Amino acid sequence: MVEIGKSLRNLRQARGLSLQEVSQATGLSVAFLSKVERDLSNITMGHLRRLANFYGVQLVSLFEDREELENPVIRKGQGVKINAQGVELQLLMGKDNGVLEPIVAIHHPKSQSGALYTHHGEEFNYILEGQLLYILGGDEYLLEEGDSISHSSSVPHGWINPGKTKAVVLTVVTPPSFLF
């Protein structure tokens, strides 16, 4: 598993930037960035996206195993795996496989997305196991096994696993947000 902090530190140092410069550009505190770079703090996907955008890299490049991305067949247990703040993500397609990005997400009990976030495109979520409280705009939806929700990704959204068991969700995003 890739150490996300090490990847972020390497990007910053390769560009000759100080933590202060990254902080000013991204709005994330120097103390927080320092802890993340030393793998002493978790980071939300929203903050990771912000940093990847700032550095001008694909989000997946912070985690990727390039061989896994090159293969058009993703077998059970394969694919790029990402662990971030109580969620395990497995990307189910390679890097040049069209406009869809399917992901299986395992949301551990009490995990949450943090602040609501937006991105370009559309999103579809199907609950395979457990339950997830999905926040979309000003509305909340308790989704259970077999339920789905789809929406424009420009609407602020987020989620919370309120249960005592994991929630397993098939998410499909278009355009891909990890590979761009």
C-alpha cells in the first residue's frame, strides 16, 4: 500500500515548494499538511483532490500501481486500492477505459466524507451491503442494501455510515475523477 504522506511530500519537494506555500495555495494549514506528509493524520478525499489539483497530477497517481492500471481485466482482489479516512476504495477499471469510473467503496462504521463536496459530472451509488446516510444538497437519504441514488456531481454531496457494520457501495462516476 502506498504511503499517501510520502507521495505528497515527494510532490511538494520535487516542485521546490515549502509547506507554507502549499498552505497558502490550498487553504490547508501548515500543521495539518505536515502531519499528513508524515502519515500522522488522515486526510479526506476532498482535501486529497484539492492537493492533486494544486500539484497538477491525477488523484490516482498518489496511490497507483501502474501495472494494475495498464491491465484491461481487473480480477477479484486486484485493482488500485486506496485507504483514506475510514474508507477502502478499489478502482475497477484501468487508466484508459472510457468515461466511466466504477469503484467499490467499503465504508467502515462511523466513517464520513467530512464536508460536502462537488466535482464535475454525474455519480451513481448502489448499496451492496449495510446502510449509508447520503446527503445531497439539503436532503438526507438513508440508503440500505439494494437502494441506489444518482445525481449531478455539481450538487454538494457527502455521506455518513451511521451503522455498526461496514457499508459496501458500488459507485460509478463520470467523468473519472481519480484518473483525471
